[in-house]
Amino acid sequence: MSIRRFIGLFEDMLGGQQLPALTQLVSGAQDIFVLISVLVPVVAVWMLFHRSIVRSFYIIGALSLFSIAQLILLNYALAVPLVQILNALSNPADMPALPPPR
């Protein structure tokens, strides 16, 4: 499931409330995240064949840390709207009116 589909689901479920800033940032930069997800393994494999083994391990380690940071950022950005939805469901008085079905 793509980030855009998640954003569409969250917007429908939040009933017109604005998405959190981090979620909007991730939504706007989806193409960059996809590009990074493709480039990291390509660079890691390329570095395995590099002459300097020590330098290769440093670069692969840095890429691993970068990938973990990206994973945490994406998970957090897509979890925040879900928490808002669950909180709204636990307090029905605070829940906005649902939009009419399409």
C-alpha cells in the first residue's frame, strides 16, 4: 500500500481535520523516500565491490543507520493520524461528522 493511499484513508477517516505536519511532509516527499529506498541497496551492493574494505563498511553502516532513521520517520508519520482516529473513536463526542459516502 502506498503512502498516498494511506493519506487518502486518513483524510476520509478524520472527517476534514488537518493531518499532522509530519504526515503532510512525508506525503509531499513521497517520491524522495522512494528514491532513497531504491538507492540505498544499490549503493550498498556497489560498495561491496569497492577496493577499500574499511571504507565500504563505514559507508554501508551509515546507509544502514540512514535506512533505520527513514523507517522510524515513516512509521511515526503514518501512525500519528491513526492514533488521532482511535482517540476520536474512544470519545464519540469529539469525533467530527463523517463525510457522506461516495
